[in-house]
Amino acid sequence: MADFGERLRRGWNAFLGRNQPYQYDGSGFGGRPDRNYYRSYNSRSIMGAIFNRIAVDFASLEFNHVMVDEDGNFKEVIRGPLNDVLSSSSNLDQTPMALMLDAAMMMFNEGTVALAPVYTSDDPAQTESYKIYTVRVAKITTWYKTSVEMEAYDEFTGQKKRLVMPKSAVVIVENPFYSIMNEPNSLLQRLLRLLNQIDRTNEQNSSGKLDLILQLPYVIRGEAKRREAEQRRKDIEDQLMGAQLGIAYVDGTEKITQLNRAVENNLWAQAKDLQEQLYNQLGLTKSIFDGTASEAEMLNYQNRTIEVMGVAFQQEMERKWLSKTARTQHQAIRFRRDPFKLVPAAQMAEIADKFTRNEILTSNEIRAIVGRRPSKDPKADKLINSNISQPNEGERDVPGANEEVSNFSATSSSTENLTRIQNGRKWLNQIGTLSTTDLKVSK
């Protein structure tokens, strides 16, 4: 620990520092210029909640650059720039979760999203072997045969710029639910139009109008009577506007009929029907939003919605960001979600017992899942069943020795044979390399 003198010599305070290198860093903005703002109707309608729920759950997936075996099974994580982009820091402003959340929201709104590698070790248009250091979410504005024009945020200038990049380097993901969400006459678009119509109706009904019909005690046929009726209407309006409590008077022979009751229609019933159909198409239920979904409902939602989006991004990343040579070397991009996040604490003990007893996970791996630091006991890193006694280390070093001895002892009953078994067992443990078939014991 530094002493008081060293703290005085080397200590630095952000408010008292002499040098302010970032005080004048180009033009400033009141909000985040790199943020993508989406259609306004999403913030006012139920679709904003649906998009946000799916996008947040998708952004919770963990993407990694990994090494797999010949069967495509996970072996280890490849520590490098690409893995840092996918799991640590995607760019100067965003974490990987923020990047994926932004990408999902743009994909839902635009139908297609692009992940552009804006900072690489080499020009992607010239070579397939390059390292990716920074990735940005971009909106595709123009499509060409072998390239795309995009709008992305430039962190060096602090503004959004248009850039053209080859399709072979840009991850372009189309919404897997495009026919449900983005088609002109899709289920989602029909629901949005209906919800906007309901909003307009509600605004008209709550605009503050009284909607009154005033019945005068005389017939309005001539122009003079019409002007007299119009003057009477203005008198009542002036009384209501000038009165503090909004009170007006009429003649005893005049009658007033109020029409500001809501007109009955089936718009809301149609909206509920379309909303239920949309939930079914996307694998959603109302209980998923209020946090009361059962295990079966969450599993159906994860498999039919979240995992489909994860596979779409994973396959496109592998195809664009990993060269053919890298894929031949068994490099891949994989995503995973923690299957124990939704497990209640009451069931965690039983699951931990089954996984360790069947030698699927070690004790330290279980401790990491429940948020405890690993144990220093060497046995905690081994796949062993602690509920049964384990053989000695010497016996485990000779494969088949225990089986050979146990089989022979089952058929032998004499004291001489048992003694020979014990001697042969000691002999095998000493040499450690002799095959068990070389031990010939006769009755």
C-alpha cells in the first residue's frame, strides 16, 4: 500500500488535474449521436413493449469466437480481437449487449440490419485475412450487386456518415420474422394500423368537445331564423367559456341533447384478436411480459423466438467474419444462454447433485453457476462421484486391473488363489505398464 508521500507525488484528481486533454474534443451534442432512433409509434403502442422484450432477451445471449472439434462440439474460446468484440467491447460507445440490442431493434423496424467492421487490420475489400477491432450497427440505404451503402456512426468525427463496403465483409441479417413484422400487409402492420386508428378515435373523444344539440322552440326555415339560431349558439358558447365552473343557462322552452358518448365499434375487439395471433406467431404469451410464465412457456419462447434470431446472427457472422481457412481449422462463432437462470433456488441443489454425481460438471463449475468462488480443493476440479468410494491412485493407473482381479476372485474360493491375486495386484501396480492379459492365474 502506497504511503502518504507517494500519494501526494503521484495522486491525480479528475477535477483538480492541470491537464484537460478531453476538454475540447470536437463538436458536442446534448444527446448520444451514435444512438439509433426508431419509429415513434413503437413508443406509444404495445409494439414498443414487444420489440423491447424480444430484443433484451436476444441481447442476453453470449457470443464467442471458439474452437470446435470435428463434430462441431465446443472445445475452447479463442482469445483474440474478434472475441473481444463479441464478448467484451464492441466499440468505443457500446458493450456487446448494447450492440446486439441496437441491432435487434433496427432489424425489427427496418427488416434488415448490418453489422459493419469499421476498424480492421487490413482492407476487407483486398483480403479475407484480417482482424476486426470495432463493429458498428449500420442502416442499409442502397443495395448494389456486390456491395452495400450504409449509414453508420463515425466515432472519430462524432457524426453519422455513409460508407460503401463489400457484402463479403458486412454481416447482413434479415429479420427471421419478416413476413410477420415487416411485410406491407403483415400481421404486425395490420395491428399497427388498427391501433393508430383506435388512438385517433380516442383523441377525438377526449378533445374537450361537448357535442351538444340545442333544440330551439321555433322552426328554422328562413335566413333570419337561421341567424337568430346561430347567435343563440354563440351565446351559449360564450357563457361556457367565460364561466369559471363552465355553467350556462338556456330558455325553458329549449332542449339540449348530449352526444359525447363513445360510439360503439369493434375496433378494440379486432385489435385483441390480431394481438393474440401475433403472440402465437412469435411464441409469446402475456405471462412472459408480467413474469409469471411457466417453464414450458419460457422454453417454447426461447426455442421459437430467441434461438432463431441467435442462429441467424451466428451463421452470418461465421460466413462473413471467418475465412474459409479459419473454418477449415475448426474455428466457429457460437452463442449460448445460461440454462440455470430460470431455475428456482429450491431445485438448484438437486440439479447440482445430479450433475456432479453423473460426472457432467465439476464442483467448481457448479459453484461458478451459483455465484460462489471456486474451491481450492483439487478434488473440486475433477469429474468424480463423491458419493461412492474412489480407488487408490495406483489402482486407477492400470486400466483393467481391478476388473481382472474382481472377475477372478468371483470364481476362486481357495486361500492360495486369493494370495496369488494380491501378489499379482501389487506387481501390476509396481510396473504400471504391463497389460492385464499378461497375468495368467489358474485355479
